[in-house]
Amino acid sequence: MKILVYSLILIALTQVSQAEDTPPIARISLHEATQTILGESSKRVLRATTEIIDGREVHVIKVLTPDGHIIHYKIDAETGELIN
């Protein structure tokens, strides 16, 4: 019985150690992505959502430009990079 308990403790400690070695993932919120797209311009956000596209979280932001055009931006939620 003692061997089983010691084995379970060892497994738990190993899992904690491995979790600490994993680097944190940089995340960007939907609000941060929207603010990045807007910047200092006079664009207007029509819609902003987070979707799963090809297995990854993507912020999709629909913007109205000052000259009346609609542009859809896709931002990777993990890295904050603009997706084409």
C-alpha cells in the first residue's frame, strides 16, 4: 500500500514539475485585438467575435472605414498576428 501511495505522489510531483517548465502562451483578448485594428483612425467596429477556424481561436473583426468600405480582419488569439 505504501508503494502505491509513494508512486502516486511521485507521479503528481512529476506532473507539477512539467507544468512549470511549459512557457506561458501569449494571448490577446478580443478587446485588445479590436483596439489594435482601430488604432487612431476613425474606423467603426460593426462586429467583433471569436471563432474557431482550422482548429485555432481567431478574433474576427468587421470594420466600416470612413469611405464606406467594410473590411474583415482576422487576428490569431494566441499570437496576436493578423491572418490573411
